Amino acid sequence: MRILALETSCDETAAAIVEDGRAVLSSVIYTQIDLHSPFGGVVPEAAARQHAETMNACIEHALSEANLSLSQVDCIAATLGPGLIGSLLIGANTAKTLSLLAEKPFRGVHHLYAHVCSNYLESSLEPPFLCLLVSGGHTQLLHVKSYKETEILGETLDDAVGEAYDKIGRLLELGFPGGPAVDKLSTSGNPKAYPLPISKIKTPYDFSFSGLKTATMRAYEKACANEITEISKVSENQDLNRIKKDICASFQRTVVETLFRKTHACAEALGVKTLAIAGGVSANQGIRQRFKQFAQENPDYTLYIPPMDYCTDNAAMIASSAFFNPITHDVNQEVFSRMPVIN
Ligand code: KG4
Ligand code: ZN
């Protein structure tokens, strides 16, 4: 079954064609980063307008990349939520219209479950497995018991990991989005420069990042006040750059350890030996390395991490989810902006 899927839940306009949930025939992403950069965050109204302007070209691009016509796809799918309501409406209404015009069945998809499904793309992963889902809006530990049954074992009590990264990026004036910039800068910093706390929560598999975010902000302010020399402008900039690198590295090290320890403890308790990571933050080099190192040292574990192109928002994962676990086949189903719960 070839599914043409559309994704417009936030600031990426994406279309893809995937066969039987795994084989990617095409995947096109029109990013809006340049549009939102001057504002330091996604402007919802601007995002929706841009989706409306580029959606048709994006679909044509995906069809031509796969060398297919609309009549050669079997089903049209779209993200129904959660996400920005104006943005969601563009992709969902386009998919519904195409489905009615081309007389192809429609499938609606849950954005978070689709991130999990990014691990099925071009891979042989099958449930059951434990999935760490880390995106801009959500942080969850999911026990994927079968293609259609997923249990949430833990989630963030405050900020999502991506959100925390973006806030630290903003604090350090690293541009938008902050996550990839913090990740990049952290590679040249000292991860032990500023000891930051791993938050302790009573519920073992839940997360909290707001305390870490505040501690990081304080460490940065203190370092700027205490460590920047007043000798010349040049050394001041050098000092500031070094502090920023060390702050990024210290923050990243703490986040990675928190995510890894919780995931590992959860896997051991469940006796699940197949691990997967998903969501935009799974593009993070520190997280990828930590989990890969663990899997290398523990061959009884099998690790799945999506290729970089399928970590952040894309439509191939929407097509995969439409194949394995759509939330609806009903073309009349409305979009929803908030719904953190899967299933
Ligand atoms: O999954 P995603 O594309 O959108 C949501 O569904 O939220 O995730 C976007 C988030 C942003 O917060 C972005 O800063 C973060 O993923 N992100 C990263 C990296 N790449 C993207 N965070 C840390 N390190 C990265 N390399
Ligand atoms: Zn996403």
C-alpha cells in the first residue's frame, strides 16, 4: 500500500510517499526556519500562511521525486494533531480534499505516534519495544506493546526536552531553533565545567527539566559576572564564547544522563531489550552517542535511532503511522491542537 502523507503541525511543510509503512519512495520537507528566525520562535499565523503557500508545490515535488501520479497512490493521510491549529488545518484539509477528489481513502494520524513510527522507516523494527520520545512539545517513555497498543510509562511534569534546549539557546543568544545550536556548541565545551543537578522525582519514569533550566541560567549569569575579564573587548568575547560552550556542554551532559538513566532503568524493570528513540531531539549527537555506546557495551540490547532526516518533523513518519496505526479513517474527523495522550 502506497500512502501519500502530509505534515504541517508546526513549522515544516512536508509531503512523502511510503510503501507498506517502511519503504520511503519520496520525502520532501520545506522548512520555515528563515521565516521564523527573526522572531526567535514560531509565529503561528505566519506558519499557517506559509503552509498554505507551499503545500501544493510540496505535494507535486513528492510525487515527482517518487515518479508517481496521484492515481498511483492508494491512500492520502495527514497529521490531525497535536500541533498549531492553523497549521494543522492546512495539511489536513488539503489531504481531505485530495482524498475526495481522487476518490482515495483518507487516514488521520497522531503526530506523537508518528514520531515513534519514524523508527519503522527503512528498518525491520517490530514491537514490542521501549521508546524514548523527545520532541519540542513532549517528553515521554512509551512501551510500544504492539503496532496498535502503546502505554505511556512516564512523561515530563513541566518542560519538554526540546523546549528546555530552545530556552537555553535563547538565553545564550544562539539563534532559532536553539536545540541544534546548543548541541553543536556543546561539542567544543567542557561538560564538567558547571555541575548541574539531575532532578529527583518520586515517580521513577517521569521527567522534569524546569529546575535544570533555572540552574543553567543561574550558572551562566554567575559565570558571566565572575569570569569575564575586563582587560580588553577581545578577551571579553573570548571569555563569553568559552562560557557559552561550557554551559552548553554541561547542560547537554546533564540532559543526556537524565534521559539515559531513566530509559535504562525502565527497560531493566520491564525486561524489554529493544530500545528506540524518536522526536526532534533524537537528532542530538550527545543522546545518539550515549545510547549507541550503551548498546555496543551491552549486546543483549538492540537500539533503533531514526536517520537524521526522520528525527525532526517529516511526512514519511506520518505515512508510516497511517499504515501501522492511524487514529481514524474518517474524512470528517476534525483536527485537534492538544492531545498529549497516545491511544
Ligand atoms: O519533533 P520536532 O521536530 O517537533 C515537535 O514535534 O516538537 O522537535 C523539534 C525540537 C525543537 O525543540 C528543536 O530545538 C529540537 O527538537 N532539536 C534538537 C536538535 N535538533 C532538533 N534538540 C537538541 N539537539 C538537536 N540536535
Ligand atoms: Zn514533531
